[in-house]
Amino acid sequence: MAEPVLFPAPNRTQLNAWRSFLTAHARVMRSLEAELVADQNLSLVSYDVLVQLAEAPGRRLRMAELADRVLLSRSGVTRLVDRLERAGLVARQRVVADGRGVIAELTEAGLERLRNAARVHLAGVSQHFVAKFDQDELTAIGRLCERLVGD
């Protein structure tokens, strides 16, 4: 088994960059969450579930795949889908082929709710993120964040 690579502790400049990244992320996410809840009574993670289902083939995903896409635990996504199902935004179905799997499917009501919420959310993304940078900076941020995601 290969020895793990140990990295040196970050210096002050590196820690400041890390903390700024965390603070900026937290503030933008709090603003987006507050706007969605105030205008649509919908949490940001619920919005994300609806987006993931809307973008999936047939507007449906296995629960495990949905959990991976929204970065929630399987039990967390199960509880969230329970709430969305009670609200009529998502339907759940057993996978016929294996009998154990469960699929979450976006309902027409869920798609309509997503369309309404998207206006608020995308306006917030423009206000709290896009408007803070010029096009070159946005391109650079995108490239840098893709590097983080690629690990």
C-alpha cells in the first residue's frame, strides 16, 4: 500500500484565501436560501433536488444517485424526498427490475414549482455572485473551481 502524501500546513496567505472562500460561499448560500424560503417557501436543498430531477432523463433518478448529486446522505435525501412527496412535487416508485431500488420522479406540480422558484433563485445568483465579477473573472473562477471538483 502506498504511503499517503502529506502536505505542509498552509501559510497565513493560504489560510486567508481558504477562509475567504468559505466565508464567501456561506454568505452567498445564506442569501440564496433566505430568498427562496421567503418568496417560495422552498429550501435551497429542496430546490436542488427539483433541479437534479428536472435535468435527469425522464425527470427521474434512483435515490442513491440523487443523494450523490445533491451531496446529502442517503437518509437525508430520503427524509427530504418524503417531504417533497407529501407536497406533491416528487413521486416515488419501486424499480421493477430489482425490487429494492427506489426512483424519485419529478411531478408536473414539482416542475411548475421549480419554474417559479428558478426566477427567484437565478435572480439571486445574478445579484449575489455574477454581478460581483466581470466576464474574465467569472471564467477564471469557473476554471479554478473545476480544478477543485476534479480531485
